[in-house]
Amino acid sequence: MIAVVLAMLLVAVACGQKDGVADQAAGFSGLPAGAVIDPETGAVIDPETGALLDPETGEVLDPGTTGGTTPSGGGGDTGGSDAPGDPEGPSDPGAPTGGDTTGVTASTIKIGIHAPITGAAPVPSASFQKGKDLFWNYLRSQKLSINGRDVEVVFRNDEYNPSQAVTACREMVEDEHVFLLVGVAGTDQIQACAKYAASVGVPYISAGVTEIGLETLPNYFAIWLSYAQQGPLLADLLVDQLGAAGEDNGFVWFNTPTFRDGHDSFVSAMGDKGASVDYDKPVAKTAGASEAQAIATELNQRGIENVHILTSPTFFIQLAQAAVNQGYRPQWVGYGLTKGLDTVANVACKNSRSIDNARFLSAWPAFVDSNKYDPNFRGSGGTDDIMFGLWGISKVIAEMLKAPGKDLSRERFIYYNLNSKPYKTGVNPDVAFNGGHLGGTSMHLLRADCANNRFVTEAAFKTDF
């Protein structure tokens, strides 16, 4: 509310007040000279501070008594964890005013999303196409909005390729004129596109992946724990829950620079907990079935009992199948997102239940448990965990878009999210940037249930084990 009040004052100064407004305010005793009436609330606006004043007493009002969200059924937008409301924006005299409003109209906000539909995992394209719009369609069906605006989504397949990701992001910026970009998965692709976005001043939101080359970008926001932040959490799981301190442990990871901080974080955290990493194997991103067979043999011969896997889901499935073909069934664990999808379980579990009880950290709960966290998801037509993941991501983005108030620009979006209170959605872990660019606070833990060809939520919102 206060942000819009200040904007109204600026408009009044620049354009002149409506006839009678100043006279109306001047009729109240004890109010500052030049005070004007807020037409939405009837409160009086102090032109020096932007504070809302009681028209009878001149006392400063609590913003919560005049601004914020309109209760359900009152004809406005509603707030709460299920849907964003229509607050006027927080009061912050240091916030930028105006700025680049590309992709924003009086009624819409256009955002762009890229993800590896092909090249990394057996992901159904139809799930992405429906899932990208599911939450925003739900808001429209409930007559809800982001400060009076609906969100439109443009999607591009980045093919699990950094150069293609940049091409996709450039198309969405230059041809589609999106307000911001979102990278759902694929560390190298996210890094490449985020750097491009920074070069053209476009806000960029991503999954928690590498921190290398990203955390210092002024436009960048990771909405769950980075790999470097997940390393200690995964080591905690292995040692405190799975007995890894007294066992032989391995790490198989794609040999790409963007996985280096995730690798080093995990190895260091294991050492801090008195556990060793006895097999440490970097693998080319182009590795296939023959490399999977060789690595499975080495792991088996070395007696590695727990394996942290940081590769594409496709290579993970190949490795797990090569292992089970030898009668070798280690405990698979890893940083989460794509390897914890039901589509991966559907493939790998049917092949001799090769990933049974594999455990992965995840930014959202398993689909089978979705009603526990947000029943509106299935009620809106959600049918799988890819859609559930996009639903959770969309809920976070909605809160981020809401933060600057109605005066939405790229500059204000960046400023207000750096200085925001924690965003709570009930699906994804809370997001709190605290002046930085890494907003993750916790993770869910998923476990492969091969008896039912799916993942289940073993633990939620975990900060330790």
C-alpha cells in the first residue's frame, strides 16, 4: 500500500492534484500541510513520509488496517499461502521507482521458462506444456491475480545444451519480450542463460544448482538450496541416517566445471563427519551405456556401498541397470530434481527394480503426497510430479512478482526480492534471499518405491538429519 501511496504523491506533484483533494485534506485539523486523501482507503497521506493518517485524529495508521489483501468474497484478490493477493507493495524509501517494464502491461506479466525436455531425462513434453500454465490458470479460475495482472508463460526446450539454452533465452527476450526468465533444470544451461540475462538486464530465477558464476550476478535468484548447500545435508543423511561413516562411499559425477562446487562441498562435508569418499569418478557428459557398464564394474569390485550420483537421469538409469545386472545394489543418493522424478522411477524400477530405495533431495514433495501439501494442485488438473514441480515453482514466482506491488519493473523486482521477507508456499521450501541471491532454506527427501514404480516423500522441509 505505502509504495503505491508514494507513487500517487509523485503523480500528484508531477501532474497536479484533482480538484478538491487538497481542500478535502486541509479540512482536517492537525494534519500536515499538503496532505491528500488516499482514494482507495479514505485515509490521509502525509506528503513528507507517505504514512497513512487517521482523518479524524491525525495519528499514523497501521498499514495492515488499510492496505494488504481483500478478503475472499470481497470482489478483490485474495492472499495467503494458496494464492497471491493484491497488496500495494511494501514501504521502502530506498526502492527504485519506475524502470524497465518490458513484458508488463496493465493486465499481464509475460515470463519465459527453459528446461531440457530432451537430452537429459525421459520427461513427457505434455506434462511441461500443461504444467507451465497450471497454477496461473488456477489463479484466473479463482479470479485471483498478481496485483491485478495475470501471468502468461512462454516455454522453450533447451535440449540440455548450453548454447541452445542461450538461443532459447535470447528468443524469449528479444522476440517474445518476456519480463523475466526461469531455468528449471540443467546446471550448464542455467549458468549460460543466467549470464546472458545479466548482460541484457533481465531478472533470472533458477533451480538450486551451481553457485559458480551465478551468485554474484545482480539479476540472479536461486529459489532452493544450491548443490554446494545441499552437500552437507546429503552427507548428514548418509552418516546420521544410513551409516556411511563405517562404510565405503563413492561419488560419480559429470566432469563439468559447474558441478565442481557441488562435488567439493560433499567431499568436504563427508570428511567433517568422519566419513570417507573412497571412489571419486568424474565422467564425461557424453558418457553412455559402455561407460556405465565399466563404472558399475569398478564400484562393485571396490565394494562401494553408498553412491552419490550427480549426472543426468539418463546416465543414472544406465548405471543403475548395469549395476543390477551384476547383482550389485548400492544405496543411491544425490542432489535432487530430475533424478527424483516418477518418470525415472517408471523406467528404472521396471528394470529389475534397479533404483529401489534410492534417495534424492528434492525441491518439492513426491506427487503421491501432493494433496498433503496443496490439494488445489490435483483439483486444478495436476496429474504428475513434473506438473507438481512447476506448480511449486510458480507459487514461488508469484510471491516474487507480488513483492514490488503494482509498480512492477525489473529494477524494483530485483530490489524487493533481495530485501524481501521469506516466501512461504507450503510446497517448495521457504525462500529467503536476505540481501543475497541464494534463497534456499531446506529440502525434501524422496525415496524410490519400486513396488509402485514411484517416489515417496520420506521427509519434508529438512535442514539436517
